[in-house]
Amino acid sequence: MDRLLLEDADLFRFIAHLVACKTVYAPQRKGADSYVFAPVDDPQAVVLDYPRTLHSIKKYFLPPREELLSFNLRSNAFAAAEVEPVNAIFLGVHSYDLHAVLKLDHNFSQGNAERNYLTRRQGAIFIGVSYRPDRFHFGGSVGIPVADTTGCDLFLHRLDRGHVVEIVSDTGRELLRGLDLPAFTGELPRTADFEQHIYLPQGKLTEVFARGYQSGIWEEVAEKCVGCGTCNLVCPTCYCFNVEDEVDVSLEGGSRQRHWDGCMLREFSQVAGGEVFRNNLAARQRHRVYRKFKYISDQTGEPWCVGCGRCTAYCTAGISIVNIVNRLVQEHDWANAAKL
Ligand code: SF4
Ligand code: SF4
């Protein structure tokens, strides 16, 4: 049987069972209205019905700040930092965040495979959970339904008083050993519809973005944008970083540090000599959105946005990425597009 019934009365027993197997990270409340993925000490602190977490689980594979190596200037030697596999269970992951991890897997495997990210990714077990789309989610427009089980080992479909546990992989099946949950033989619950939609699928957006570079929308959005970079820093598919060497006070050694960076920040495109090649906010907005719907998408055929809605929900200026894309669609000159 690949579907089991997890009644609410059994939920804490289920979580305690997971905690006994491995480290578990799950959504937990932070403050009045926010949620974060954090290590589970108390099963009762886990919240499976949440809109979105502030940051995605990306932070466990690509930490906001990490040491890449340490160096000694006297001996002219260096040592790469030790990196361990995460080797943990991620409980209560929404489908869009799991797709984001799979996209990062792609990014960090291309060309020179990125050792630290790929090492940390080892041993991760994912338990997905369905969610109720709010006014910011738009996973349906980027091919990621609410109950998409791609990448999961187990998936929890929410019921009125519990969850259906869908077994997706052998790892997931093994995880349930000893729990003794009853089989579920009914229909899977219907998930709620998305309120937000991008008007066209990626196949058509390719044409739109091929012509959208000179659109007036970029200046228009830039007038509201304050360049805070929040949209980059909360995005589960953004992976840009900066690397800096820090010399300690003895001036004998130091470390090479990597930290998250973002294309909406002015310094991101500053190069040696002080030149900033995307100095205005319109150019930075365009670059951000083209990274999600054109540059990588032209190579993969997929949008590189997973529809989590974070960049809109947390934007200081209320700028919506869905509105930007839909404005480009509306402006697009379909009659002359064929002449491209
Ligand atoms: S979060 Fe909003 S205001 Fe801040 S850089 Fe992004 S689009 Fe601009
Ligand atoms: S671009 Fe915005 S909606 Fe898309 S994945 Fe990033 S944060 Fe989520």
C-alpha cells in the first residue's frame, strides 16, 4: 500500500519517530506572522499548515555565509574548509521549494561542480506537504501544482483531520518502518486553486521575453523599487554570492568567506576600478526577471521561478513579479512577433 492515513492524533508520534531517526528540520512559527525552517526539538512546535517560510530550505545547502578556506600568510599555505553532508529529514516542504532545490542542483552541477553545495545535499530526505495557495503563490503558472510530489520521499496530503501519507520513494517507505499507520483507500483530497496566474506558459513567454528588453515597464517598476535586494535574498532559486578574503588582526592569516549576494544590490555589479555596469534600478529589475524567465530558461526550457511568491510578499515597495510578467505579455506585439 502506497498511501497511509496519518490522523492528527498520531502527528506528534509521527514527528517524534522522525526525530528518533535523524535530525529533522521543519516549519515553525517565528514572531506573530512568520515561519522559518528550524531544527525540531519539540514535535508540538512544528506547523504543517503555513503559507510560506521566510527563507526556503536552500539555506541548509547554501548557507548565507560560509568559510571556503583558511590561509596562513607566513607559510603561504591554505586549507579548504570541512563540509559535511546535511544528512537530515526536511519535513513539511512545499512543492515549489522542493523544485527550487532541484533547480539549484542543476545550477551547481553545471561546469565546475560546486563541492560545498553538492556535499551538503547528500543524505537529505524530503517530506512534502500540500498547502493552501494565498494571494502570492502562483506555482500552477510555472508547472508546479500544490500536490506535486517531484523530489519527495514522502508527501503529506492535507485532510480535514489529518493527512494522507503518500509513499514516493523506497527511502520514504523505510522511514515509516515501525510506525504502523493504517492504509488509506479513499480519493486524494482536491487542492485549492491558485488566485495568481501568469497569463502564458514558458513556451510562449520565450517569445515575450525575446522582445521585452526595451519595454517601458522596467523604468516604471524602478520608480517604486528601493533597491533593497530583499527579493533576491528570499528567492529559493537565487544563488549568486560574493567571495571576500578576510585577514585577521595578527595579519598572519585569515579566511575566504562566501556570502549571499543579489543582482538588485548596486555593489553586486561593481567591478575593479569602481565601474558599476548595472547602475540603474531599471536595468537591475530587468536582469532579475530575465534570470527567472529567459537566461536560464532558454537553456532548460523551464522557468527558473517556482512561484513561491516570496519576492512579492516581502517586497518593500509592493512590486509583483507576476504583474511585471503579465504586463510584458499584454504589451507584446503578437502580430509582428512572427517576424523575429
Ligand atoms: S524587494 Fe522590492 S524594493 Fe527591494 S529590490 Fe526587490 S523589487 Fe526592489
Ligand atoms: S522569483 Fe519570486 S516567486 Fe519566483 S521563485 Fe523567486 S522569490 Fe519565488
